[in-house]
Amino acid sequence: MPIAEPVPEASDQPRIVAISPLGTVNRRQTFQVLINRRSGEAIAFGYLNYIHGLNEEDLYLEGGRELESKALFTLYIEARVARVHKIGPVLSYEVLGRSTIYFDDTPDGDFSDPETFRDGMPIATGEENVVFTFDPESETGVGDVRLRQTAASPSEFNGELIQFGEVGNHTVSWRGKSLRNNSFGWSRLFCTATTVQASPAQAVPPP
């Protein structure tokens, strides 16, 4: 079973993953969003099904299917709605938040319980600046995110020292379908997202 552990600062230089050449995909995510127009609260939670530099089969518990309950790398975002614009029937949300990527070697992700996606070891953090357009008639939405990764913690994965990303900018495009739409309470959307490298990957100095 893959195990991730904090690594002392004196350890060798980690291999950077989740970083790709400029303009190419470095991550893909499957997640759900809960958003409350009345209170302005929003959270997103899910798992990563592609990380540049890692084999896709290594992203799940050994022998497990590619499901949220077997995913080793998970995502949790806490956010607030800054503004809502109404253009005809379409709603445009501006959302600001903070994201955390986790590694969990005993995954138990369950979309009915958002907390199950942040019970692992934090390995990266980021600031999220989101514009999300939602059409209540079709109950679909699309979003663009300016993600600035703010920190990453080296960890051991499958016997190798890795680091999930590095400080810098990314752009994220995501698309969602409403599972429950409530204008006066919590709405839930099922979403997929693709993250693209928006700034050049920095050269990693030798150990």
C-alpha cells in the first residue's frame, strides 16, 4: 500500500509532480460542489484522477476500482461567494476560496460526507479565484478558476520522495451538472475539472 510521510528538511530534493510544460494539463479532478446563495458559503470536495508525473493506476488503493472511496489524493476547498450577477436566467458567481490537497493511504471518500475528503495528510495548498456561470433551466454550469498554489510539502510515495506542485499559477476549467438546485438553501453540483499549467515550470536544482 502506498504510504506518504512528512519528510525532514534535510532529505534529498523531491521529484516534482502535478507540474507540466506551459499550456498542458497537469491535473484532473472529479468533485462535488455545495453552494448556498443565501449564506454565501461554498465548499468543493473530491479526488484527483490524473496527476502529471504519476501513473494513473497509482492514484488509487492497490486493487481498488477508480472510485472516490479508493482515491489516494483528494481535494477540499472552503470558499465564499463574493458576488452574484443575474443575466437573464443565467447566474454568474464570483467565488474566493482556499484549497488543500491531501494524501490518504486509507481512503474512504464518500460524496455524502464532505469531511471524508480531508482526513488525510495535507500536501499542498492554494488560493482559488473562481467565476462560475450557472443556467437554472438546464441545471448545468461552467467555471474558470485562477489557482495560485501557495505551498507544497514533500512526502514519500511508493518509496520515492515527491512534491505535489510548486508555488505558482494554474488555470482550471470545470463543468458541472446540478444534482439538487435550491435557490434558498444548499445546491449540489457534480463536476469535473482540468487544470492547465499557466506559468512555466521552474527548473529544480540538483540536491
